[in-house]
Amino acid sequence: MSQEQRIYSFFNIDNKLVNEMLKAFDESIVIDVIMPIHSGMSTSNYCITVGHTNYLLKIYSGYSGNIEPILYEYLQKYIQIPKLYYYDDSRKICPYPYSIIEYIHGETLLDYVKRNRCYPAEIVFEIGRMLSIIHKKNYPMSGSIDHDLRLVNHSKNTRELIISNLEGKSGSRLSIVLHDRLREYLNNNHNIINQIDREFVLCHGDIGYGNILMSNGIVYFIDFEYAMSESRYRDIGKFFRNKSHDVQQYISTSIYDAFANGYGGLPSNWLQLAKVADIPAMLGLLNIDTVPQDWVNDIEHDIFEVIS
């Protein structure tokens, strides 16, 4: 899918507002450089240079009920993540909540694979290991979580999510053939659907290649604002969602094995479960008001591959 399309518009801020936001964190700060980072689909990010130190200023445009700060606090004991220095959701200075986070000097996993033209098994092993640590926290059902990491709202199961998407805006953008094939798949594969929804864990919620950073050989996870209780296969499915050919060509059986070995304890059909579990998330991308046709085409292609 196109990397230029955003779910929320980029929030442009002037130097005066940036200074006010940073001084709420540290009154002594004198900003040298403000550089917008236009990658990403939801948040608006800036690299702020203060002397020899860089900070990431992250603005949660269009998103409320943010639990990312508590995820950073909870997970810093277990996996490699940046330090979160400051969070403000008062909206007194900025109209949106914002965070000041350690700036990791490195590159996304997507850029790393493209630049090196390979996908080292030791990296995907580590990603599997880190994801399994996040998933150790269990919940009785799927749903959103609060600032104490407690379940607060129950969400639909896999079958219900797919059906509701087919009957909504995203479904109106899909072919009749895919509608019929998806419903047929749901009716004929109760065992797969039941396996996906058998247990629920703390999930990252958006574990794509853009939210994994490589820095000096260390793997970092970032961006936890969509964390929730879900089937572990939702996260795994998002991670292994089809990429463009210049990346997908490096994903072989050995890469899948390395991930499974790092994660540990996965059933033999884990990859199939993950790809089916990712269908509701793919359909959900078609619910925004303006959807590029290449998104529709890619999602239809990927879903057909999964259920064929």
C-alpha cells in the first residue's frame, strides 16, 4: 500500500509552540533545530535538536484515550524501547496530547532490509522473542485497556469483526466475489477461527516494520498507542503482512522458523492463524473516508491469498 497516505493529517506547528511544549518538560531547554518527520500514518513527529541531544516530539493527532505512556513504563523492564521523558494530555499548550521521547538514531526495519538487501534470521528471532514477552500478560477476552492495563471494553471476535466490516464502509469497497469467498471461508473453517480467539494477551496493536527500529544492532519497538487485549495472532499477522517485492523476496521459510524459535510455543499452523487473524485489521484500513484504490487492490489480493 502507498506509504504517502495518512489516516490523520500531519499537524504542522510553529517554532513558538514547539518551544512552549519543550519548556513544559524542561524550562532550561534551548532548541537548535526542529525537523518534521513525515513518515507514519497517524501521529505527527518532529526531531528536536538541543545541543548534542535529540528528542522525538510526538503529537497524537486525531487520537484520544491514549495509553502509550503506561505501555512505555510497563515494558521498559522487559524489552528494548526508547525512554519516554514527558507526556502532556492537558491540551493547554497543544490541542492534542504529546510526548517527548528518546530519539533513537537508527532506521526502521523496512529501511534496514531494503538497504542491506537481506533479512538476518537473528533479527527476526529477536523480534519474535520481544513480542512473546509483551504477550505474556493475559486477559479473559479481547478489548481496550485502561491506564492500569485493565480490560475496560470487550470487542468483537474475529468472525464478528470480519462480518461487521463486510457490512460496513470497508465492505462497500470490496468485490462481491471477495464478499462471498470470505463468508464461505468463515462458515467452513470454524476450527481456525476458534483457535485464533482461544486466548487473549496484551498486544502491541501496530507491530509493522515502521514501528521496529534498528540501532547499532539493537532491535527497538516503538509506537504503542494502539495497544489492547487481543489474540496474539493479530500482532503476528500484522508483522508478517505482505510487503512490497523488494522486501518480501527476503522472507523465506528460514525467516518464519527464526521467528517461531524466538517466540516459542507456537502451534504448527501459527502462520495460517496469523494471516487469517490479520484480515479484520486489513479490512479496517478501508473504513477511512478517502481510500487509495491501490489499498483496495492490495488488500483484496492479500485476503484472497489467505483464504484460497
